[in-house]
Amino acid sequence: MKDKIFDLSRHISWETGTKIFIKKITLATRFNVDVRTIDNWVKSSTLPEPIRKNGRVLGWLEDYSNE
């Protein structure tokens, strides 16, 4: 499978605040599910694909607003 090209600079805005990557284990803890459930949600398109760079999974973006 070919990696999707992701340009992080297009997803960061000074108006909305700082964005960070959430790892799979953190996401599973927040939803109170197992990490395999996160994998299944990605396969079934319940969650979007994680962001990858050079074949390595970085995670999902989360926005921390300055509000």
C-alpha cells in the first residue's frame, strides 16, 4: 500500500492553536477500548487512517486551542 502524502504545515493554524499527534494507545485509553478495537475501527472506516510518514505511523492530529 502506498503511503498517503501528508503536509503537516497545511493543518497547523496560528488562529486555532497547536496541534499534536495522538498515539493509538492514548486514543484507546480515551475511548476506554483495546488497541485492537482502534485497528478494527480504522479498517471499518469508523476512524480515519492515521497519519504516516516514511511508512511509520505518527498518529492522529488533535487540536489544543489557545482559548
